[in-house]
Amino acid sequence: MGLPMGRQLVAAGHEVVACDLDPAQAARLGTATAAMPAEAGRDAEVALTSLPSVGAVEEVVLGADGLEATMAPGTTVIDMSTSPPALARRLAGELATRGIEFLDAPVSGGPTGAQAGTLAIMVGGEEPVFARWRELLGALGTKVEYVGRHGAGQTVKLCNNLMVACTMAAMAEACAVLEGEGVDPAIAYEVFTRSTSDSSVMRRRFPLPGVRPEHPASQEYEPMFRVDLLVKDIELALDLAREQGVECSTGAAAAALYRATVEEGLGALDYSAVALAVPRSDPG
């Protein structure tokens, strides 16, 4: 996600310093690079992070060689990863002691949206800070929404991914029924996309191969968004539900199916590969 997002910022005329664990990956942007986050943040007005895990976010922002160590008062950190709302609030509090502002701004739309600059971006934090960086975020997405206080962006993103995960899990089970009955999935897809079951999840990644050539299932489940990353997001969403006293039985069932997909060695595939892990028994 970081590389295409960086390219959008460069195309919009921004001066960018790239930083990645893999220096060769950072160099692909064709701009200045930094070996460590602290180096990247030293002269920056704003730092954007897009990282795969909670631990990585903490280390890049608050670690010994992190952004907090060198960014000046009045600058801003915008975390575009998917993380717990509680972490967003903690980062905001820690950075505030140094006069550094913070926004949590996770995204939806995947690599395709990042490459096209059409991401949906949900932003939490202080509204004046959001207003200051609204135009910058507009270079990355066509739907940039302020959703509330610190952590609200992450809350909306986790709820989004919980619904996405449940939708795909239900679709995968329905597709198993179609296959068992010998129904042509391409014909079924045409019906579904004109019926009440239609969704952007279905139109982007119907989980059976050969139905839509551009969908991951027709490309050996080449990942647009990996199963193991979705499992991380579902677990965060379920943790948040428990914190709020919500019994999330549908989400828990979906999470079990995705965990089974990972256990079958399919975690690096697109999350529509969950269709490969739907349990089947002899109908007798």
C-alpha cells in the first residue's frame, strides 16, 4: 500500500521521504529515502505510516528510532494502518506531550484503490488537525471522511472489515452450495449482482475462479488483501466488540473459518481463498 500511496503524493507535488524495512522497496519511489523513521521525520511537516501490525505501528511512532524522537512541535503523524482505537488514543496522548499532533486515518480500497488514488479514508482526531491535512489526504482518496475523536477512524475501519469478512465467509459457503448443486457460478453471479445479495465485495472478488477474469479467484487467488491480514483485523474487531460488551457470534464464526484457511497454508492468498477452506462432508 505504501508505494502506490507514495506515488500519489509525489504526483500531487509533495516532497516525500520514503522509509521501509527493505531499502530497495523505499528506493522504488524514486524520491529521497531514510534508513529509519527518526531520520525520515526529522524535517517533515507530516509523517504518514502504513504498517502491517500493531507492534510495527508502536515501534515506528514511539520506538527509540521512531518518529517521536525527531519530529518538531506543530508537526503531525497520520497513521493509515489498521490498529486498535485504544492504540490511536495512546499515540495521540504520547505525541501530544511533545507538541506533535496525531490522526488515525485507516483506509479501505486495497492496492487497486491506492494505485488509482480512490481510497476511502476514515479519519479520527481533532477536527482542526483534520482540516489542515484534508487536501493532502485527498491526494490518496476520493472519500475522505472525518468520523470523530481519536480512535474513531480505527473503530469505523474495524467495523467495516468485520462486515467485509462476514460477507465473504457467507458468500464462500453459498458458493459451496452452488457447486454441490451443479449450478453454473457465472450465471449465479449475474443473478446475485442484480439481487439483494449484491455488494462491492462480490463485485470485486467473487470467490470462484472463471467467473470474472479480474477477480483474484481467477488469478490463483493473487492477493489484493491477504487472508492473514484480514484475520488480524477480525481479531482486533472482535476484541473491540468484547470491550463494548457486544456478543459478536457471526464475526466469531467467520473468524474461525479464516483461521482454518490460514491453518491450511493459504494465509498469503487473497481473502476470497476462504472459499477453499469451507468444510464439506458427504451429503449421503
